[in-house]
Amino acid sequence: MTTLQIPPPQIKPKTQQLRFRFYRELEALYRHLCDEIAESDLSERDMSDLILTLMRSRQACLSQLVSVEELNTDLAIDLSGG
């Protein structure tokens, strides 16, 4: 009986590790900011305008740190326990 051997994930270079860490920290910050907006006493219109602006900022910021391909690879490694 043959068992499937999964090779250990390659260790990422330091700069990539930092970029992924910054990406996750910024994601958490954006979630916190959206929560803060949702809990504010702004009108629905002001709230939606501010959240839309924030989401545009998020997209521009995060897409510069990590590419979609890198993100998918990192997610696959995380899901496999690596």
C-alpha cells in the first residue's frame, strides 16, 4: 500500500513573509474601520459613501502588497496546514 507524501511547503523569502503579514494586518484594520463606521451615528447615505471610499482604498492598497496568485497560493498552503 502506497501512502501519499505531501512535500513540506517551501519557506517564503523574508520580504514575501512581511508583505503577507502587512496584508493580514491591513485587512484587520479595514474590518475594524468598517465596524466603526457601521456603529457611528452617520446617516445611511454618509455611511455608504464613506464605506465605498474605504473599500476603494482597501483594494488599491492591498493589491499592491500581494498579487491574487500569491494570495491563492498562500491560502492553499494555510488550508493544507503548512
